[in-house]
Amino acid sequence: MSVQQLLREIREQGYDGSQNLLYRYLNQQRHLDDQPHLSPRRATRLLVTRPDRLTERQAATVEKLTASCPEMRVLADLVRDFAALLAPDERNEAGLKERTVLVQAPDLPHLHSFVRGLEQDHDAVVAGLTLDFHNGRTEGVNTKTKMLQRQMYGQARFPLLRHRILLG
């Protein structure tokens, strides 16, 4: 029903206010919802968070989200299945194969794309899921060095940057 039609109907019943007042009244209800709007980013964060680390309210939001759509239920289950592989273990290679087959079944094109990306770099993915070795510390040092470079841009030369890196 349009606002114009609503305005005509309530004027017939004795409303003598303006159209602008009616618009403001109708729009004020939009921000009075008991739950704020769930953005895609927040929904994603809730889905990828471990269930045991969710608050009661967040868990209820996830339950409500997954109950509203069967695809969301499948997606949440698959995300949790893949998350279980992130702890390095020798059995993860077989688990990865099982999960990639499971992802191909439902009609979720973004997950199909994700699996294609995993298959393109299969050896690196398997190494990351099965081996205890990683280059996290090296990447951390690189990130810190780049941050220091950005902070010092145009202020000093290499000797001061070297000094800050060695002291930090």
C-alpha cells in the first residue's frame, strides 16, 4: 500500500495532519526494532566464530540466522567442518578430500569457488593443514617492519629505521 493511498484512507476517517507528518510517523518505527540490522560482515563473523566462544545472544542470533534459510544451515555446518581442519594433523588430508566432496553437493556457488581455489594450490593447502611448521613469525616481523617504514616515511634514513627495528 502506498503512502498516498494510506493518507486518503485515514483522511476519510478524520485525519487532518500533513503528508510529511505521516511519513515521519511511518519512518520512526524503522529504527525502533528490538534487534539491530545484521550486516553481512557481522553474520560472517558469527558463522566463522567457534560455537563455544559465542555469547548466548550471539548463539541465539546464529540459530535464528540458520533457521531462517536452509542454505545458511548447510553453510554454517560446512564452515564448522572446514574449521575443524585448521589444527595441524596428519589425518587432515583425508578430511579435506571428504569435505571438498561434501561442498560440491549443495547449490552454493561461492563455496564451489572456494574449493576450486583450494584445489589449485592443493599441495600448499595440504602442507598447511598437516604440518606443524609455518612462517607466522617471519610474516609478523615483515608486517612490523613495513609498519615502521610507513611511520617513518620521509623523516629519517635507513640507520634510524635499522635502530628502531633492532630495539623493537
